[in-house]
Amino acid sequence: MSSRPPFLPRGAATAIGSLPHIDPQAACALVRRYLTEIPIWPQLPRRSPLENMYAQFSGVFPGVQVEDGRVWVDRGADLTEGLAQIFSDGEAGEVGNYAVTPDYAAGLQAFLSAPLSPSLVAVKGHITGPVSWGLTVTDQERRPLLYDETLAQAIAQMLRLQAAWQERALRRLCPQTIVFVDEPYLSSFGSAFVPLSREQAVSLISTTLESISGLRGVHCCGNTDWSLLLETPIDILSFDAYSFAVSLSLYPAELGAFVQRGGIIAWGIVPNEATALAKENVDSLLARWEEAIALLSAKGLDPEQLRSQSLVTPCCGLAGLSADDAERALSLTKALSDAFRAKYWPGHPRRSGSGVA
């Protein structure tokens, strides 16, 4: 956790990353409409296989191949020079070779050139985490790269440099940046199918976070050992609060220490599945969010502090929805943020930020 002044979002709305759109301009327009304070750049996996969250951040890894959406590394090729370059660039902090190009992230390119709201407080980016990337990307024998220690370290360094490049690009829009490391595969941590130690996971994620100078977050959309993520140097813990609020409440000591040092919880309380989304409204989701906070309050955490140090988001990416349902999810997220603030800070400025009361 950094020693920067506290960032008090007080229920500000943001999102995780992906949208179902093909047109990056349309996706950015939707983001601008509903996420006025903390917009995101949209990942568009339906536009191209290159925008799959694993392919999107694969371009500079030596020997990498992207075929029909599958990302793999040809270890029959000589990877020595490419790996040495990644480690050398990591040591020097050289990010110039780690740009995410428009063919891999059209939404990012459009976002960087789009007008933003005058109520802008921060801009949010995202990158795939090293555990998930290393378990998904395999060699030609379909063995995950994460199980090779040298390759695992190279993955973390590559993602660290890409995150730093991304943050520098976003800072041209706003001095306050947020970058999430997305780790869906941590929901498999501890299973017999993922022989990864706690120390390895913490080390790899921490390395990836290392060069992010703004607010650093980790997002996991499944159930996991939340104490592991709270052991990494994050400022924001993002999780699927719609499904796993009880799970998070099982770690009151670790979560209490995190909140006490200024940590923010991004409550993914808006569902990203069409059937669940159709049956929810602002009142039902506000009640669900308050119940989740009450679970932690019953374990000794200060509810007022939890509310002040909260973001609200959809529970995960929205690429699996129709465009109309994705808009409903973002509309509900914004309306929920407004209702939360009206209830707990009536008459106060709604703009979030460092030290705003």
C-alpha cells in the first residue's frame, strides 16, 4: 500500500473492462455516458480475437503465436534473446517496447482520443494478471507457461512494463490513474489442478503491480483466498459482491487491516448475466450492497469507513451481454452510485477524490 493521500470514492461508479461492442467509438460513448467520474477504456473481444484478454497483452512475448483465439508460445524456437530483453527492460524500467497497439486494443486508442466529462476524477485501465495469463497461455505441448519458473518471471515483468506504459498513456487524460490487474484464474487457487504456491502467486502479482504509480487494484470475479490478494501491495480489491460477499466476510482481520490503511473495496454488485440483470433494480441492488457491508460491519469493520472507501462496479466484464443489456448494467451502476451517495451524503459534493467530504 502506498503512502499517497487517501482517495475517497464514496461509492463512485466504474467498471471492469470488456464490452460487447464492435465499434470502439460506440463503446467509448457508452462509457462516457454512464461513467463520468471514473471512465474505463473498453476491451472489445467481439471485435477481434486479438482483443481477447490473453491475446491482448501477448504481443511482445518471445515465440508467441495467436491462432483462432488461442495464444501459445513455441518453445522450439530460441527464446533466449527475447527473454533477456524483457528482463533487461524490466531492470531499466524501459516501457517503450510495451505499447498495446490499436490492432490489439482499438478501445484504448479510441478512449485516449475521446473527450471526457468535466466531472472526471480518475481514469481506469486494466491488464491481465500473471497467474491467469501464465495458466492460459501454453507451449506447443499445451503445458501452461506458469509452470516454468523463468517464463513465469518473464510474464510478470512483461505485464509490469505493459501496465506502466498503459498508465503513462492514461495519465495524459487525468493525473489520477487506476490500473486493475485482472486475475480470474485465482478462483482455482488451492485446487489440485493448479499447483501454484501462495508465495509464487503473491510474488508474481506484486511484480506486475510494481511499476504502477497510481492506484493499484486486483480484480477476481470468482471465489478465492482473499487474504492472498490482500497480501499484495494493492490499493483496491475488486470482487463479485453479487455472488461472493459472504466469502469476503470470512477474512475480517486481513480486510480490516486493508481498510484501515486506506484500502478501497470495489463492490461488483451489478450482475453481468442477462437473467439476473433483468430481475434487479436500483432498490434491490442497494439493499444487496448494504447487506454486504453489514456482513463486514458485524465482524468489527467500521461501516462508515467501508462506505467512504467504496467503488461500485458490475461484477465482471460485460462482453457476454447484448449491447442493450450492457448499457442496462452500466446505467444501473451509475444509478446505484447516485442512490448510495444520496442516502449517505445528502447535500455533499458528489465528486469523489482525495479528501473530498
